[in-house]
Amino acid sequence: MKKIITVALASIFFLSSAAFAEMDKDEKRIVTKAEYIKHAEEMFTRMDANKDGKLTPDERKAYWQARKSEYQQKKDLKKEPKKS
């Protein structure tokens, strides 16, 4: 279970790290260990709905369903025809 959480948080981190990561000479992202840990802790805090310091499968599922719903709403708003 820890492995799944770690992989999920790592994936999220790398997908969203562009906002704060510096670039090397080849325009590849450079992330420090401290930045990585900080981001992982922030994600954990957001996902921990009852703030007990543990992530349950239900908390993870609820978090990702909420994110999916937000994404779909934004996508739907972009598709709506503009009223004149």
C-alpha cells in the first residue's frame, strides 16, 4: 500500500512540478529533495480528509473523484457555446 501511495504522489509531483522547478541547460526539470518532500507532504495533507495523519483508500478515491469532477466541469465550461 505504501508503494502505491508513493508512486501516486511521485507521479502527481512530477506532473505538477513545472511551476516551481528550475531548468538545467537542456531545459529539463531539476527538483531538489526538499522540494519533492514538501510537495508530497502538501499532497498528503490535501488528501487526508479527516486530518488523522493516515490516508485510507476511501480518502484517496474521494480526492481523485473530486479532482476528476473539477476537471470535467472546467472542460464542459470550455465547450459551452458563448451566448451573444
